[in-house]
Amino acid sequence: MKFPAPAIWALAFVVSSATAFAPYTTTTTTTTTTTLQKQAFHSPFHQFQSCHNKSTRPLVLQSSTTSSDGAPRPRASSNAELSEEELATVLDLVQRSSNTNTPLQELVAEALPTMHPSFIMKLRGVRESNETSDTLQVARALQSILDSSLAGGREVLAELLHAGEIRKLDAAIGKFARQGRLDMAFFQVLSLNLQDASQDEEEDDGRSQILRHIYTRCQEEVEKTVPGGVALLNKLLRTEMESIRANQLEHYLCPQRNIITSPDGTEIELNGKKHVLVPPSEFMNAISDAVKQIRTVEQAGGTDKESAANLVESCRQVASEARVAIAKNYGVDSAELKAFEDGLMPVFRPTSPDSPYIQGQ
């Protein structure tokens, strides 16, 4: 099974903070997953130094199929496509900006976390000939915010590429993670540059390999800051080999033996079991939330149906493998297994076409 590259926490970021960088789930990025897993930690110092010293290729901010903020060009919207609630939001933002002399861009930035992805996609696709002046003002403010975010992501990636050696690179990644700068703007820029590097690997000088190392290390750092179930799901989606996924599932979802090792190497088993790192119920919720988020982004126009379907299928495959691990370690008649199955039944077998697992939230 070949898993797509995008991270579930990335989709969660799209829905929760409404920055609409959902196009991170592009098909082109998917092609780098296998190589990413195989080569991420095999980037020798001399290759990194070669990439740092010789590569003069500028960082990519957009492709031929993307807009200036690095996302697929959204479908053009007309003012009629905005709902009454969305139009009210637009009017409120403009009026508050006028009444308080607060820059509209600042108010839009504050409102982003409360905006639905579909609303943002509509604003990004406005056409000047069709829109009211209020809608245009808000759309331009939003575009300015997104452009600034991309520029910030480009600065972070440029600094990582100029770290000079792997040890300094890893230290810089940790620093940016603590500063909260490994956001979706950064990952969008990184994704586009990975695509660019993979198209011309003969003149790469190690650039593609270094970018893949950065990609994996940054994902690992961000995973430390998200809930355990989300982090585990993302880790599994990045792991190609089924046997490794099985080991990860048993390690995180299932009780571990409580043992200590004496100085002579003898293992002594203690009473009780170690705390489960990720309870099955938490992992079940992470999967169900991820599917809703994927469908929400799809309905908002942030990704195509094929990419969304592939990612949902990957989640389903992970859920199937988790079920095997839970049955093996908790028992086929256990309450944990029954709750896991019952909780995911409506996710992958929805009974209504209006289900959030089909239509999104």
C-alpha cells in the first residue's frame, strides 16, 4: 500500500485555523513519499554542504497550476455564492474597520480562525467584475495575509537550507518548531520545492534529498505538539512498510509488558501493565476527525476528489490494521475492540448522503 504524503495534522490546521492551505494534499507530492521514508536520515554532510555551496536555484513559491499563495487556483466565485451569514461577516469586518480605524487586514487575520474553509476559498476566488466593494476589500486583505504567510515560510526554508550541516539543520528545525513557525505556509513552500527538485534530480546536487530530510524532521517536530492520536495517525500515514506500521500500532495502542532489566541482562517482569501511550478510543477519534476534515477541505474546493478519496482510503487501511492489533492484544471479545469498531462504522460506512464523513462539516 502506498500512502500519500500529506499529514493529517496539516489538514487539521486547515480546518481549525482556516488558513486554507489544504492544497498540500496534491497528487504530485504523493510521489515523493517512498523516497522520503528511505532517504530522510541518510543525507551525509558532504551532500548537504554541496547543496548549500553550489545550489543557486531560487526557492519556488508557486507552480504553473497554483496561485500566488502556492495553492491550486480556486474556482471563480461570484457574490451570489456567498451565504447570508458570510455576507454579514464581510459587512461586519468592513464596518468595524471603518468605525475603529483598525486596518482591515488586521481584523481579517483575527477572524481567520472562525472562518469556514469554504468561505475562505470563495474569497480567494472572487472576480473584481462580479464582487461588491466590501467583498473585494476583504478578499484583498485575505490574499495579503496569505502572501505574507508564504513569504514567512520561504524565509524559514531558506534559513534551513543555509544551515551548512545536518546538526545545525536539526537545531534550527527545533528552534522554528518552538517558535511556532513550522506552519502550513512553510509546509506549502517546502512541498512546492520538493516537487520542483524531484522534476530535475540530475542537476539536484543533493537538494532533493536535503528537502526530504527537512520535510520528515519538521513533521516529526510538529507531531510532538499535537494530540497523541493525531500524531500516531500521521506517523502511520508516513510509513510505507506494513510490518513497521504493525509494530507502531502495537507499541502505541496496546499495553506493554512492565519489565526491568538487571545489570546481568536478566529481565524481571513486574505486576501490572505500562500505561497505554495512545488509547484506542483516542486513535478512533483522530481517524474520524481526519476523515471529516478531508471531506470539509474537499467540499471547500481545496483539493480534488481523487486526492481526498486516496487519503480517506489510507485512513481506512490504517483503521483496519489498528483493528487487528487491538484484537490481538485486547482480545476479540474486548470492550476496546467493540468500541473501536462501532465508532468507525459510520465513518467508513455512512448511512446518509448528508453524513459529515461525506459532505464534511
